[in-house]
Amino acid sequence: MRIKLFALLLFALPMVAFAQDSPVGRWKTYDEDTGKPRLIVDVYEAKGNTIAAKVVDTLFAPNATCTECSGAAKDKPIKDMVILWGLQKDGDAYGKGSVLKLANGKTYKSKAKLIEGGKKFEVSGCVGFMCKSQVWTREP
């Protein structure tokens, strides 16, 4: 019995450590002006070994739409909208992606990295060398 328990722990511990090394999972985003929770997003592995994020819940309004978006996304529900895509692993961080800022409907170049032992995900939107970051917190 002890051997089975030891084997189980030996197998499970690396998986817990791995989970914190990956941004895959549920995250809460916050309003940059008020600091209040805004969205729950699902970060997932997408095509081509990239990372993407899709909105699974809007905390500020149940049926919110992207009024500032243009094109096909104009006035579409924010829930189920992909807001982060194309992030490629680059060492301990991610880069070469794109992020949609719902507040203005604009798309920016994006980079991101896990911080605080994987409990937080710092996502940056960039224009040239000027970047603005937002910190997401991992959901249980």
C-alpha cells in the first residue's frame, strides 16, 4: 500500500509543478481603471503550438457586446470572443501574439509571462516599443 501511495505521489507532484508552468486554464481579468473583476477567460493551446484566450463569462454585464469593435466583431457578444491569440513560447515568456482591447476595439501586438509562481499572468499590448500590461489572476 505504501509503495502505491508513494508511486502516486511521485507521479502527481511533477504534474502540479507543470500546471503552474503553463498559462492554460481559467483566469480573471480586471478593469484597468477601477480594478474591479471584468472577465473570466479560458487560456488554451491553439493551432501551431500557440496560446489563445476566449471569454467564458462577463462579470460586468451578462449580455455585453463589443460596441467598440469593428468588422465582424462589431456589436457581437463578448462571451465566447477570442481576445488573445497567436502567443508563441519564447523561453520563460510568450510573444508574437495579438490581443484585442475590448474598451476600444483595437488589436495590439502582445506578449505575456507567468508571474508569482504561475498564480498571475501578465499580458501586454504593444504599439512599437510602448507596452501596457494587465495582470490576470488564475481561477481555482
